[in-house]
Amino acid sequence: MAARGETSSAGGNDAAQDPFPSAQKMSKRPKSKQLGFQFTQQELPACKPILTPGWVITAFILVGVVFIPIGLASLLASKRVVEIVDRYDEDCIPQSFKNKTLSYIQDDKTNKTCTRSLVVPKQMKSPIYVYYQLSNFYQNHRRYVKSRSDEQLRSKDGERKTNTCEPEAFAGDKGPIVPCGLIAWSLFNDTYKFSVNDTVLDVNKNNIAWDSDRKHKFGSDVYPKNFQSGGLIGGATLDSSIPLSEQEDLIVWMRTAALPTFRKLYGKIEVDLEVNKTITVTIQNNYNTYDFGGKKHLVLSTASWIGGKNDFLGVAYLAVGGICLFLAIAFILVYVLVPRPLGDPSYLSWNRNPAGR
Amino acid sequence: MSAGRPLLIPSPRTTPTTPQTPSIPTFADLPKPSSGDSKPVSTMESNITSDNPSGIEFHHNSSSRRSISSHQSKTSSTNSVKEGISADSGSKRTRQGSHGADSEFMSMSQREINEEDARLVYINDPDRTNEKYEFTGNSIRTAKYSIITFLPRNLFEQFHRVAYIYFLVIAILNQLPQLAVFGRGASIMPLAFVLLVTAIKDAYEDWRRHRADRIENNRLASIFVNGQFQQKKWKDIRVGEIIKIRANDTLPCDMVLLSTSDPTGVAYVQTINLDGESNLKTRYAKQETLSKVPEKEKISGLIKCEKPNRNIYGFQANMEFEGKRLSLGPSNIILRGCELKNTAWALGVVVYAGRETKAMLNNAGAPSKRSSLETRMNLEIIVLSLFLIALCTVVSILAGVWLKRHKDELNIIPFYLKKDYTDVPPDGPEDYNYYGWGMEIFLTFLMAVIVFQIMIPISLYISMELVRVGQSYFMIRDKNMYDETTNARFQCRALNINEDLGQIKYVFSDKTGTLTENKMEFQCASIWGVDYSGGEANSHIDVVGNPVELDGKTLRPKMAVKVHPKLLQLTKGGKDSPEGKHVHDFFLALASCNTLVPFFVDTSDPVVKLIDYQGESPDEQALAYAAAAYGFTLIERTSGHIVIDIQGERQRFNVLGLHEFDSDRKRMSVILGFPDKTVKVFVKGADTTMFSVIDRSLEKNVIHATEQHLHAYSCLGLRTLVVAMRELSSSEFEQWHRAFEAASAALMGRAASLRKVASNVENHLCVLGASAIEDKLQQGVPEAIESLRTAAIKVWVLTGDKQETAISIGYSSKLLTSNMTQIVINSNSKQSCKKSLEDGILMSTKLTTQSSFMNNTGGNSVAAVTSLALIIDGTSLVYVLDSELEEQLFKLASKCSVVLCCRVAPLQKAGIVALVKKRTSDLTLAIGDGANDVSMIQMADVGVGITGQEGRQAVMASDFAMGQFSFLVPLLLVHGHWNYQRMAYMILYNFYRNAVFVFVLFWYVLFTCFTLTTAVTEWSSMLYSIIYTSFPTIVVGILDKDLSRRTLLKFPQLYGAGQRQESYSTKLFWLTMMDTIWQSVAIFWIPLFAYRRTTIDISSLGDLWTIAAVVVVNLHLAMDVIRWTWVTHAAIWGSIIATCICVIIIDALPFLFGYWAIFHIGKTAAFWLCLLIIVVAALIPRFVAKVIYQYYSPCDIQIARAAEKYGNFRERELEIEMNPITEPQRR
């Protein structure tokens, strides 16, 4: 791809080729400053790639050859992931409350306990991640996203910096709410207990949040205060004796999700689950998604290098790779069937049709 | 037809005068201004009254005859008053006074200077001078700003741009709490950045001006203080001080001459810095002040002069000196910037200093024009605004619908919580931050505007400016546009229209000085009906002229002239034979009838000096050198006499009178007193006016023969002058002399009176012969014209020359070729004009149908094209322009490949340009070198000035200035092509790159309840068009070259890409927008699907989108880059790396929302896989389209590029010779 023609004339042997030796003299720069001269004359050595059939076909084949294996590998990885998804928001409403879900969920006295049975379809290797999945919950709503105070979360000194937290900033005269804001206020509060054959499956809720968040974003000297004390309870309450940096559910929740359907890590089950085992889940169905039609799912999933179960990337890679290979073949056919020399001056418009213009 | 700026034409030529009785009394007793000889004053006093009535009559004539410039004369009378009052408001008024030769009127109409308007300068008493009047000091300031005024003034100037106001409004909107989409700092940043960059650029330029000012202000001059001359800094010079200038010094201010080293009080100045004329001009000190020496006696006096104005050819003042009142005129003042030459010293009194000097007042800024590309671009900007409004409307409507549907739930939806429950007042919870449904929609709309603001690319404006600066730099530095002979670089005076150079369709060119060198060479002569030319062409020899002995030194003329041997013999033979006598008279006329001043230039040989004739007209110089070659050497000229060395014998002639050349008479005359007391008048001038004053009854056959020879000469493309003479009887002489004295002493309308006197004596002449001068074509002109024509540029030549001369120059410059059909329009009435136009159109249609018929029958198509040439003269144009015939002329002219207009007046030139400009959208370029081209240069879309022999007025009015006509080829075909391609691509790319980002933001808004949350951090969205993506486009805009210079010059047809607007069209815009939408879809939706139902958080996904968008956008650019130099590599890859660094920094700040997100997502394989597939998927359609397009219907540029790369051109190089135009002039 070396630049021919022009570059060579601009390069070394200009004394012989340069038709303007006198002009060179006038240029203030002596020959040692070749670079400056080339620059001002816009003759810097350059590579001038051109879309030749060879390059085009090679590029397409290359993309195809790279993409298809990647696609296969990620598809395979996605297929290996075992995932159990169970929607429980509707089923966990007792029959008698079917038509008045709101009063059921808002009433403190109703029994919210709900038991679900899940069958393991394939063997699940530990760690098995337990997620809750909410749908139609706009954690990215502008009002919601902004309603937090990072300064307050980070250190005790920022406790009163709640001006961004409205309408959940102050609990009347009792002072600022810690953690303030809509996000914290609406903390998810369903709980899950797992057992297999009456053996309780431990759910490890440590290290479910980002290390960076725990260490730097949520202060170890900040304790919940006046939380959920207002006229409307939004979600979970927090143990006011535990600093925010250890309230991992809160930390996870406050990493607001990008999309209205999202999962949040609830915990990890660190034992393998055998195929066809039945897991009994006892759910405390506290969280109110009924007023805006949000769905709640419980998800158990293993993980692979590609993440969770998602065929999209694999399929996309296969598709793009396939298209590229197809294009490569198409172009090969075109070049073989209708060849045309590159850069033949006789194709120039005025050579083809001199009387045209 | 209005000239944008005044034409600075020397006053005697355009003197709009008003018929007004001259106010003689105050000046009647003064000696006349010492421009003529020093004859006693007494004669004039008696004659002045008798002569004036006729003078007035003449005024009427002249003003009616000058109907073409009636606009100027009308406005001038009103302007002159304004001029005086507003004159000192500095640089601003340079534009205001742009209606004509306003101040000239003031200076010429010699009225008593109004006491209020006058400035009083007490000579040698600066304290008293400055006590009452606040005259400016001599320190100058070309700089615009000071440290204090920089910020407000620069900001004010920058906000003249509408786009900036738009962004300011958006930034202000964002400060409202309800609308605060971005943090306050972030939202102001883009605007602040753009303002800052421009401010830095302005500050740098201003700093350079400051520096230049400082150097200028601190130069030293010799000032008379406290009885002696002291060195003083220029800035400390005050009005009223006496200043001494030595030879080769530059004048620090405008001063009235008091005395010079020359006993007659003459000083020679070079005005090259002022008007670019390199010849020496003479300035005179008043007789009365001549002998005064300030050291010995105290000089005092009072100068009353007009207010500062910018007319460099006019000055009106009077001086009270030792009880006398002396009148001062333009010949008594030397202006700042001039250089004193050939005069040991000159003494003067400062009258204007600093910014009130005429030179500073004439410092007009570069004209500002707008490129057609930018005008077209505005259309697309409007489309983009509509896009923006559409997006915002969609978002706000959807938001409204969503709010309506969830109206009942809003109060308790956890992510909305309309009511504030924390502190419930008795009457129930209140709404928090909710303004009602309609208002919410409206606010959403405004917020959407803020979020999507970069749909209108703010950075495009700054990028375009930077790119133009870069392009200008390269044009200026191009060695192929450097003129060695005049040491002149290419100049970019307008910064806004670089890309217009790539789309020119019409070139209007001046002839003299533009196509030709304006270096005249005497070729041949016809004397007394005998033609001394041709036939013996080979026997012509170069003769340097007879060496003349003077004071023991040998003088020889500087220029060699080809001489005719037979003629040489005749001159040597003396004047005894009748032939010899006529030859003698003829050459005497050539040597004497001029205004040249001989100067002696030292050579390496101490005893040899060269005679250098300094004068305003190159024709005169050529004739004088010719006369010298034949032994008639002019060796001395003073105001009273000339000394001519005739064949070694020195003869002294008294110059009794001189009627200078003017464009109405088109001739000049000199009245010589011979040693034998006879008086003869010698006249030389253009044939048209000369034959009307020649006595036709005398020597009919000589006149006839001369006419024939004249015709033959002009057919050869030579410039001809007719020379005639007459002996004056003593009574005739007396009569003339009285009239002349009276006229030259007239205080009002002197020029007109002189003209009348001249026409009285210039009659009944006896023809001596005619001279023929060759105006040589500039180097490379024929090749340049051929290249331009191959590039489908129509070349029109507009010249003041005769039709025959014009046609012959047309042939020699390859403008006309033998296979062209010429249509000549040469009519004297409107009717005949109409008829010839109709005939022409008929003929052209016939020819075109013929040729197309021949094409269809498949004949040899190359020969079938018959091109047409239209030749039209100025008289016909008078009938055509500004009438309904204009349309027909245009119709005809557009069919012709060559148009040649001869005998056209300056304003007609502009009229012709306007004719084309009005009727097509094609871009026009006018090129010229003289003051007569100014109107045309200003009228055309692009004006190019040639820095030539005729002064700097054309350059001052032009957008680009260069040394030679042939530089037009590299300017248009190479730089114009590149500039257009680069700029067009850059504009499209900028639209695309911002729209991609906006669409990515828009798609996300659809997933956030239409509430305009951005996943991309606010800092990234602000930096996107500043740091992330702007640098590569600027670099590519400056450096990328689609084709090499060599190819572009070899195939001028490639220029057609710009003419056809191939690189920027509505179609391309929409294709780009479709591509934009696809790319934004790929960037947005691939991660969306990949991260569906996962724990992905806003910041991580936002980072992915940011990086993906930046990489795609930069790779998109990389795909289109044609020449990869290391700068390009650095810019593109550097941008991507800079983006990553920025994203990392933003995510490493713990107080920001997305803390550490990039590190988390960067650890996952899915992130990298997403990135890879986004890039490939986004770019595939464009890539495929590009490949298919290049393969199936490659444009000329692509074919040429491939050919260039694979050397297909090289094989043919033997057949097609390298275009010699590229070679600079070499001698």
C-alpha cells in the first residue's frame, strides 16, 4: 500500500524531479527541513488505500471468519446457562384479593407470604445467582434518577445535602432523611427463602454490590435516619445500626437500572443444584408493583463468560458473519463475471463521451 | 451597479464638479500651485475672469458626459459634508464613506475651507496647535482590543452569529431549575469552548497586530525640538512639529513639505506602500518656505487644512506664512508610508498624525463574502432544525400520552411520586414539581431541545473556520503560486470563500496586466507613411541605446530595444533629408512628449550609469527607451526644461506647457520651446481621438498609409499610438499661454479648464506617424486558458483595447482558435444590436443542432463540436446592458465558449459580471490588476487581484491576490478542488456525526417514559462534539487530498466535480441521514438487546453507547480518508484514545453518578463483543454502498485516484506531456 507516484516525487530525489528548483530556493527552509517543506506543499508521505476487489473480499471474508466462531461460542455459552424464571406477582395474590391487589399490598396486616415450587431443568453449577426482575419499573425516569444525594450517601458531613432528594428529603421536623430521595425510598423489599427437600439453601448476600460503590460511594459512617418515616412507605426499611456501606441491598438498588425491565442481584446460592430437584421458595410479597402494572419475577441463573442467558449476541454475530461471507461470495462472483480494470483512464467521463458536455 | 467601495482614482481623471462660480478673491493674489513651471504670476490675474465662463460651460459638458458615473457625482455632493464631520471616527467610517469618490470633490472644488471644519496647524508650535484641538498623537493602533476591552468586545462580536445565540439561549434555558437537564457547568461548556477557541484565535491575531504596532510606534524620526533636531519615537510625534526625513526613510505621518535638499524644492517619493505604484512621484515645497532653515531662524506660520479624510489623491489647505497666504494642494503633502527617494532630506510640518493619516484611514478590512456552500448548507441546517423540532415534538407528545394514561397512578408510582408525602399539610399532600399536564408537555419539549441541541452542530462553525485558516495557509505557502519576479506570495484576503474556488463556472478577466505582463516593448513604427517593421525581422538587433557621456560618466538606457536597421540609419543620417526630418521629429516627440523622469542608477562599473525612466505609464517608458535606442536620449527633466541627447549632441528644450494624459482626450501634448525660438506642440494619443484632431487636408496619403499601418499593427496585437505635431505661431502661442496660465491657476475646476485649453491647442495637427508597442503575454497564459477551458470554465475577457487588438490577443492566448465560429457584434444603435443578437442566437442554435446531429449519426464526435466565440464591443454593450436585450445577450453568451468584450468601461465590466450573476446560480470569478477592474472584482462571487504594475487597488478590493494570471490554474484546479471537496465532506460529516449521537439519545428517551434521562453522562454528551470527534474532521478537512496536484492539473475536467456539486447535494444529505439513522440504530439497539433483562445500570450502558458512537463515527471518517499521513493517523486514533481516557476519568470521579462503571463493564466480555459487532454492523451498509458505487458507477475522481495509484497515468506520460502551466515563471 505504499504511496507511489506523488510520494516519491515529494520524497528524497527532488533535485532531479522537482520541476521548481528555483522555488525551492526561495523557500526559507533548507533541504534538511524536508518535512516542513512537504507539509506546506501538502506532499507529506501518505498511504492511499483504495477499495480494490481484493481488499474488499479479504475484508468481508475476514469479518465472516472471525464473527462466525465468536457467534457460535457465545451462542453455546448462552445455551449452557441454566435459568429459572418465575413470575410471582399475580400468583402470590390470594384469590380473595384478586380484584383489589392494591389494598392487599398496601395493607400491613395481610399475610404476604407466598410459596412457590421451582423445578431445576438442568444441573446448575454454583454459584447460582438469585435475581429479582421487575418490569415496567422506570428506574431511569428523570424524576427518579435525580432524586438522590450522592454527597449524603458518601459521608456523614453531607447529611443535610438533600436538596436534590425532593420529595423525599426531610421527614418533617425530624431532620433529613438518610438515605434520602425516591430511589432509596422505593427500595425493593420482597424476600426469598429457598429450600430443597426441606433443607434450607443458604443465600449469600455478601458482595452482591460493586466493591467500588461499597468503598467509595456509600460511607461507612453514614447510618440510616428517619428512613421510611413519612406518610407513605415506599419499600424496605433499613436497620439504622448498620452503616450504608454494608447495606448491600440498598447499594444494589441504588445502581439504577438502565432499562424499564431489569434484574437486580438478590444473592448467591453457593451449592450446585441437581437436575429435576424441586426448590421451594418462600416469598414475602411486600413490594408494590401493582399500582403501575409492574411484573415481578424471581430468577435463578448460572453465569457464563458471556453473562446470563441471552442468545442475542450469538445470533447477531452469526448473522453479521454470515452476511459478510455472503457479500464476499457475491463480490467474488461480480468480479469474476463483470471484471473491470481499476483506474483505466478510458473510463473517465470525458473519454467515454467527449461530446457529452 | 454600485461599486462597493470607492475607486481610488487620481483626482484629475474623475472630477465630478458642480457648476459654481469660483471664489477667487481669497486666493487670487496667490501664486498658483507649483505643479507647472514657475512663470510670473502677473499674467494670470488679468485673464482669470475672462477665461472662467468657458470653464463653467465645460463643467456642464463634463458632468453630462459622465452620465455613467452620475451616481458618484450625485452622492458626492451630499457626502462631502458628512465626510468632513465624521472623518475622525476612525476605521468605522471607512465603510460608511463608500459611495464614491466623495472626498475628491471636496479637495477639488477649492472652496474656502470652512472655519469650523478646518484644522489649524501652527507650524513649529505643537503646543499651541494641540492646545485647542484634540489631535491624535502619532501612535497607531491597528489592534482591535486592549486587555480590558478584549473580553466584552470579542464576545459581542462573536455573538453576531445566529448559531451562537441559539446555543446561548439553550444554555440559559438549561439554567432554569425546571429544565436543568444537564449540570450548569456542563451545559455551558460547548459554547464556552467555541467562544474560547475563537477568542484565542482573535487574541493571537491581535497580539501580532499589537507587536507590529509597537515596532512601528517605536521607530525613530528626527524632530525639531528646542532649536535642534532630535531623535524622537514615532508615537511621540505631534501635529505641528517640524520633521526632517532623510533619503530612503519612511514617512511617519502626513506632512506638508517646507523645504528639501533640492534647490527647487522637489522631493521624490515612492508610494508603493500606499497605492503600490513603484514609480517615483514628485512633491514640491512652496517657494516661500524653501529657503528657511529652522536651526537658524524661527519658522512660524499657520496651516489651515481640511479634516482628515481618506482620499490619498486629494489635499486642500492653505498656509499663512510671513503674511502671505499660500495655497496647498496634493502635490505639497507627503503621506505616511511613503518613502523619500533620490532626495537627501526633506523638511515638513506634521498635519495629520496617527490614525488620522490618510494611509491609516485607508486601511479597510477584507471584504466579507459568504461562500455558496455555506449558503447551501443553511438549507440543510433548516432541515436539521425541523428534525430537531420533530424529535422534540414526538417526545413531548409521547410524554403527554404517558402522563394522561397514568394520571391516576402518578401520585404513588414509586418512580414518579407526584405528591409530597414527607410533610403533609392538613389539606392533603401537595404536588411536588408538577405543573399540570399541558405545562409538563411544554417543559418536556424544552428539555428535549436542550438534550438534542447538538443536532445543530455548533462545532461545525468553528471547524469550518479552522479548516479555512488551514487551507489558506497552504494556499499561501504553495510554491507554485509564488511569483519570483515580484517576490509576491499568494494572498488570502477573504477567509470565507475558499471552497467557492472549487465551483467556478465563469472567469472574467481583464486583459492588460492580467493576461499580459503590462511590460511594454517597442516593436515598430510607421513614420510619415513608411512602415518600419517586418520583412527584415531577422536583421533586427538589440540596441541598448547610444551611450551618452555626462560629467565624464557613460550613461546608457536600462532597457534594450530591438531596432530596425534602416530606421537606425535614417536617424543617424540627421535631419537633412525630408525623411530624416520626419524621423527626427518623430523620435523627438517620443523622447519629449511624456512625463518621465530619468534617474541614474549606479552599476558595478563606476563610470557607467544606467538611465532608468520613472513614470506612470509603461507605454511612455517603452517609447522613451525606443527613442534612446535610436539616439534620442532624454537625460534630464525639470519642470521648466528637458535635455535630450540627440545623436551625441546635447540639446535643451524649454517645456512651455504640458497637457497630461486623461481618459477623455486619450492623448497628451507637450509644448516645447526650441533652441531656435520656435515653439512646437507634440501630441501623442490613441488613434480614435487623434485622427479627429489631425488636419485631414494635409498629406492625405500619409494619413491614409498611417491608418493602414495602424490597422495592421493592431491586428498583430500591438498597442498603437499616433504621434502628431504642429508648429505654433507666436500669436497662437501667446494666446495659448495666457489661457494655460489662467487655467492652471484656476482655483475651481482646474482640470476641466486645462482640458479645454489643451483641446484648443491640440488641433490642426500634422501626423508624424504611429508607434506600435507589444504588450507581452504573461508566461503560461495560453496554457492556463486552455486548462480553464478544458475544465469547462467559461473565460470571458473584458478589455479596454480595440477590437482588432483584443482578437489578436485572443488568438495568441489561445482563447480563440481557428476552428471557432466568431460572432461579432459591433453596432451603433439598439435596433442593430437587437438584430445582430438575434442573428447570433439563430446561428448558435443552428450550429448546436448540427453538431448534435453529427453526434447522433456517429461521426467523429471530436471534430463535430464547433465552438462559438462572441465578440462584442463597448458601444454595443451600452445598448445591451440594462435593457431587455440583456436576456438575449446572456442567451447567446451562454452558448458561446468564449466571450470577448472590447472597449469596455470599468462599470460595464461590473455590468457584465452582474448580467451573468443575475441569471445563473453558477459562481463567477473576476480577475484583474488595475483600478478599472475594482468594480468587477467586487461584483463577482470571487474576486482575484493581480499584484502587478498598476497599483494595489485591485488587490485591495480582491478576495485573493496573486502574482500572475497563470496561478489561476493551480488556485482553481488544485486548491479550489481540494477546498471544495474537503469542506463539502466536512459539512456532511459534521451533520452526520452529531445526528448519530442525537438519535442514540433519542432512542433511549423512548425507554425512560419520555423523560429525557440520558444514559450518556452529561459530560460526555457535551464533550462529544468538542473533544471526542471534532479534531479528526478538522485535520481531514485541512489535509486530505482526493487527488494529487499532478492529476488535477493533467485532467482539468476533474474540476467538474465541484461545478456539478458532486460532493454536497440534497441527495447526498438525505443519503447521509439515512445512513445516520441506521448507524444510530446499530449503536443503540445492539446493546439494548444484548443487555435486555440483566443487571445493567444506566452508567455502564451509557459508557458503552458513548464509546461505540465515538468509535463508529471516527471509523466512518477513517473509511473516507483518502490519504493517510501520520497526522491523520494521530488525529483519528488519538481521538478514540482520548475518548476512552475521558470516559475513564469521568467514571473515576466518585462524586459523579456513574462512578467506576466503565471498569465494571470493561471487565465483561459482552462489552467488547458488543463494541465489535456495533462497529461492523453500523459501517457495513456504507461500506457496501461505497464498494458497489465505486465499482459500478465510479465517478471521475475515483477512476483518476485508482489510475494514480496503479500508475496507469504514468504509462501515458510520454503521450500526454506534463502540463507546463505548473512551472513558475523563469527567466
